[in-house]
Amino acid sequence: MAEALKASLGPAEVAGELAGEPAGGRRLLRGTNSLVTVELGRDPDADASRPYFVGPAYLAELMDVASAAITKPGGGTTAELAYRGLPSVLDASKGAMHWEEFTIQRFETAGRAVALRSSSTGAIEAALRQALQLGRDCMLAQDSRGQLVDSRERLRQRLQASA
């Protein structure tokens, strides 16, 4: 069910409202821009003390249906974004550590992400609009032949070859 997003409703308030919903439930939020809808979900397999910590299977599902992601430029999530080809906004609004800056630069150079350098509403909207223009592309997770890298399969092949 979609509902209007009030200007005073921040992430903590949204999380508080979602806390009473059953695991696996979702809530759609719409702001003043009718083209943008935010969907918040609870992982049904998450620990009850951390219902909004999304596990890997549920995260993959969300990434498969999303148009773009807004995330911290850390290792695990950005690796999954690259593999799934999802365009992203990498949040550096409060600065970035040197390894996060490396990730931001690599993703921007490849045309797979937009860095968010300010937490203003206008900056977030502009960055998300830019990311949506990038579309899906798995190029960061492809080998030189354009095939998706499957590290498990490569490891299996190397182990068999060395046996």
C-alpha cells in the first residue's frame, strides 16, 4: 500500500512504523515527486533484533527488482551491485575512507555509479536521477570475453586442474 511521505518522516521514523509489520512485509513511500517511489522491506529470515538487516538472498531479490540502489561504497554491497549490474548512488555525503573513495572512482569511471557528496534533498534527487540514466550493465563483473565471472566455477576448475 502506498502512502504519502511527510517531510518530517526520516529513516528512524519510517523504521519505527515498519517495526510492527510482519516479516517480509513491504511499504511503499511516495514523496512530492510522483516518479520516485521508495520501497522498504523487512527480511523474513533476519534476526528479530535486526529486522532491517537484509540477508544475502533477500538483498539479491531486492537488487533484481530495483531500478537503482543508494548505498555506502563498501565492499560487499558494491561487489553485488557490480555483479547484478544495478546502477547506484554511492553515499559519500559525510566523506569516504580511502578504500571507499577508490570504489567510488572505479564505479564512476565505469559509468556504474554516481557519488553523493551532499545529503541535501536536491543532491540526493539529482544523484538518483543520474544513476537511473545509467541503466543496468554487468560490465564490471565480466571477464575479457564479456562473460560474467563466476568465482565458484573458476575455483572448482582450478582445483580439478591441480588434482
